[in-house]
Amino acid sequence: MTDILAYLAGALLIVGAFFSLAAAIGILRLPDLYTRMHAASKAGTLGSGLAFVAIAVFALDGSVALRALAGFVFFLLTAPISAHLLAKAAYAAGYRPTEMMKVNDLEKDK
């Protein structure tokens, strides 16, 4: 049974690392602040969340698993909200999106 949990934790870590790598590549390759922030908040949250779940699966201790799942829930709730607020603050500070953006809902708030 412990071998199955070890393989499951390893698979979760590999998938989480893939999403974290996708977030890092998105930060490097995407054209403006808003798309970079989107990549970091979505893929980064999923990648680190899967790592938290892998810790919870591998720990075989209820207190460690509970803390790992609490960290995952906290990160899941705070990362997208903070990215949204940072994007609104950046727009208010004058950072405009690229010309590739088709719909700009914040433009009518001016």
C-alpha cells in the first residue's frame, strides 16, 4: 500500500512540476504584464497545489496531511485574488495591455 501511495505522490509531483514549468515559461514568453500574471496565477497555483496534495498523500500522518491541504486551500483562495488586484492596480497606474488584447473591460471604468 505504501508503494502505491509513493507512486501516486511521485506522479502528482511530476504533474505539478509540469504546471509550474508551464507557469515559468509563460512568465518568460508572454508579451505583457497581464498575460504573464495570468500564467503565474493559474498554472502556478495548480502546480503548487498538486505538490501540496502529493505531500498530503505521501505523509501518512493526519496532521501533516491536514496542514498540506490547508496550505493548498489557502493558496487556491489567495493567489488568483491577489493576481486580480495586482492587475487592477497596474492598470490604474498606467500599464496598458498590448494591442493584441481584443476586449478591455477596464477601459470604460476611466
